[in-house]
Amino acid sequence: MLSVKTTENLAGVTVSGTYWDLNALYDALTNVIGEEESYPEFEACRIRVLGLCYDIRHAYQGDRNRGKIEYGDEVFSFEYLWPEMVFIYGVLDEFVRLSSGSLCYLRQEGAERLFYHPETKDELLDRLPDDIAFVCYFRNLIINALQRTIDEKRFKKIHRALEDRYSYTLMKRYYNNFCTQWVDIQNVKYLKRAPEKRKTYLATISEKILFDNSDYDALEDGVYEFARVCGVPYYEIELTDIQYPDEIEW
């Protein structure tokens, strides 16, 4: 069974499942987020989700952690940083919305040209409702893990604001043309916190990723301007002062 659980030192989550669980998650995610430039305003976010897919694929191929045998199937797992996973939770909501409606890349004229075999488009479209359901299930696993990790009052505040479109306490973020460099900043800041302080800080980080804030707006302005001057896509800009640790004590 697919599961998402917080790691011992609260650095992130452990995603685990059988070969079939993880392979199904990989297929569902890649179908829901679409092909390259399927949703141009969300290309930066799509690339970030592909980073998760990379780890999922290597996990079920046996390149990460191997666990016990469960109902006759071996369990595979990998770790993923908490701020990154909060972002994944938020942005997958956007991709579910896009793939569920008329803007879905598979419903666009000429979509069959995206694939080597034109019939692949119809096969992906046919299974899309199941893939959307599986992605929603995965999102539920993430938010349930967050609920078990942070303070109950902070979680209720976050969850209430996510459910209430007209909340004035926290304004829900939308991720079109989102500068994913913001996620790197939150990852590094979070890892610098001592494990005993991460529970409280994770709630703060989650709010910074899931909701609008002025610090992000300042970063976005700077990244957009630098990308304009350099003549490159904004999501290709790398922040030189961001340094991940060589090793993470999960």
C-alpha cells in the first residue's frame, strides 16, 4: 500500500509502496502534468514534479531503499524534503484542475502529434480519470502526513484557508508562472533548523509555499527581471547563494 510518513528527524517524508504502487503513481503523475509545454504557464512546476517522478522511478527500480515483504510484494521507498512535498501538494491541485477540464492537453487539437504512436493519446485520455483519482489520493496522503506532524491549531488554520476560496486570513496561492526557486529557499532554510524546532517551522514554511506573501513577490520580481536581461526562461535562473547540505539526516 502506498504511504507517506514523516521521517524521524522531520526533515521530510518517506514515500513507500510496492513496485506496482509506485509505478502506478509515476504513470498517474506524468499523465496529469502533461508533456513539455503542455501548460506553458505551469512549465516550471511541471519540471519540479518531474523531479519527484525521477525519485519514484528509481525507487521502484530498486535504486533507493528496499523494505520488508508485504503480502508477497517487496516494499520500496525514498525520502523527500518536507517543503518540497508541501509544494507538490499545492501544485498538483492546479494540474488536476487543468487535466479535468477542457484545457487538458490531451483534449487539444493535434494532441496526437505529441506522441510517437498517435493512438497513445487516446489511451492516455481513456485512463485519465483513474490517474486523476490516484493523484488526488496521493495529495490526501501528503496532507494527512502534514496533519500528523504539525500543531493541530496551525493545521486547522492552513486547511481552513485552503478550503475557503474567500479566506482573508491566508490568500491561497496559484502557481501559474511560479518561481520555483522559492521552494529551494524554503528547503534550505528548513534543513538549517534543529530537528526539535522543525515541527513549528514546518507550519510556517507550509504557509509560505501554499499562500501569497510579500517575500515571494520580491523574489519573483528579481528573478523575472534577471531572466529578462539574460534572455532565458525565468525557471532556468539558479540562485547562487542557495547551498543544500551534502548529507541529510532524515
